[in-house]
Amino acid sequence: MASIRYAFSAFALTSALMAGAQITLVDPGNVPVVGSTFQVHAGAWTASGNGGEWQAYDFSALVDTATNTYNWRDPAESPNAAMFPNATLMLVNNGPDTIFYHTTTSGLERVGESQLVSLLGSNYQVSAAYTDGPLELKLPLTYAGTWTDADNATYEVDGNAAYRSGSITGNADAHGTILIPGATDPIEILRVTTHLDETNVIGFISISHKRDVVAYYPLWGKFPVMRTVADSVTSSGITQVSRFTEWLDASALGIATVDADAFGLRVSPNPVSTDAEITFDGGKHGALALEVVDARGAIVLHRNVAAKGSNQTERFNVGDWKAGVYQVLMTAADGKRSTRRLVVSH
């Protein structure tokens, strides 16, 4: 499975030129794709700091107590795929839960989930499809952008009918820079805060669920650089609270291996006006991800490539691309990668 990494240092010049500009999250640059893998560290919940313009967040002293890996996969791989016909992505990690999403130019909408639910001392694996799913990330989105969206679902728990209703509100409430463990330079981000408030009714039981997420998105990111999560479930007067902070591993930001050239990547011709050719040594790396990213950080090309040996080639046409500087990235599932600059000139 391909690991989508952020070429942080490759965009240092771009970030400098953008000083004074604000990040706008867009499709496809900030929309996950099948095959994306993100390694994260988790630790104690921490206050997210003030909102507003030109904030400088320093979370470099965070200490992890666990690690996790999030994988964006094809919903067709799920045995419950038929329940979620509109799903274009599913999100899995090391736990029992799977979340199904539908992505459009309007954003990232949750359309269903399969989750382990604890009820009256018993655990149930529950699959629920939304009749009206919550929009967890609205696109395009820039500072001060807001949205509100309803969510409704009908499902079953141990043969009993269950109903869910509520809403999610979102707000891009800050922009600036962030430092996380492993990073030596600040990363430009847009902070997005969401609040989910919903009620589940199962027979005579009413369960209130609230979730607050503060997520820090980089310009080119398909997953937050960092996020804080506060989740609470209340039923029969008893409230259970789960709070934690997650941040991307430094390798996912391209910090640890920015100068590595695992595949001997070559780009020709360069500059190019029509057809570009990428030559590389695939070796025995298995599945590879080939991406080309523009100066804004948006991914303009994504391909899953099978490693077949030395002197492999991939070709693509840039005839309708805007003139400018692009970055070519080749990444393997084990984290090895190569990057090369590509200049498009018409």
C-alpha cells in the first residue's frame, strides 16, 4: 500500500514566496486517495491554543504513548461494501472500526461506518449507513470559512432498530505555522475546528455523542499534520470521555529522508512542454506511488505503479498543465522515496 508523504523541504522556497498568503484547502490537493497511508503518534490531549490570523503553534515537546497507522482503502475490499454504494474511500487503522467516505469537490462526507459499540455491558459490531451523512471537511476552505451539515442514520443493534440524528459544524478558525516533534522548521497550516453533536435512540435508550476535533492542515496535506480529539458518550446519566492528540511521523513529512534517492529517479526532458518521461529503478519495492505536485502543493498526477526492476519508465503529458515548477515524488510502502524537480515550459 502506497504511503503518501509530504515533501516539506521541497516546498521551502514556495512557502517563503507565499509569506503573507493564506492557505486554501481544495480538491484534489487535500482529498485522500486509495492507497494513502499515514503513520501517526498519539499522546495525551493538549490544549489547541488561540484561534486567529498568523498564529505560531509550537507542539514540538509532545510525547507519544502509542503509534498508529491510518490507511485509506477501496470500499470494495469490505465485506459490507454493498451497504455503502456511494462510498469512494474507507478509512481503517489497527482497531475494529472502519469509516466509509464519499469525496466530491464539495468535500469529505462520512456515509457510513462499522464500529464496535458497548451497550449495557455487551459489545456489538454495528454497521450503519447514513441517510444524510455529515460533511467532515468542506472544500474549498480558507480562513474564516464555516459550514453546518445535518446527519441522520437508521441501523440495528442486536436486532433492535436504532436511529441517529444530529449535526456537525465546522470553522477554519486560525492560520499560521506549527512545529511538531521531529520537525526543525515551522509548517504552514490552516486550522479547522469541527463539533459533532448527535443523539442515538435504541429502544428506550438514548445516547448522546459529542466530538470536538481541532485539525491542522498543511497546504498540500491529505491528512492533518496534527489534531486534538475530545469525544464523549452520555447514556443513563453516565458520561465516558476519550481525549487524545495525534501528529504525523516526521518521515511522513519528508523530513527524515528528504535527500534520499532510493529509486535513482530521472526526469526527461526537463524543461518539458508536452510528454515527460520518468525513469527509475523499481527494484523489489513492490507497490509504488508516483505523484506530481504543483507549486501550491496540489497533486496534479497520481499513479499506483508496480515495481518490476531496473530502468522502468512512466510517461505522462503536460500539454494542458500551467507553466511552472513541479515536484515529482516516488514513494514505496516501506517509506523509501525519491524526488525530482520538473519544469513545465510552453
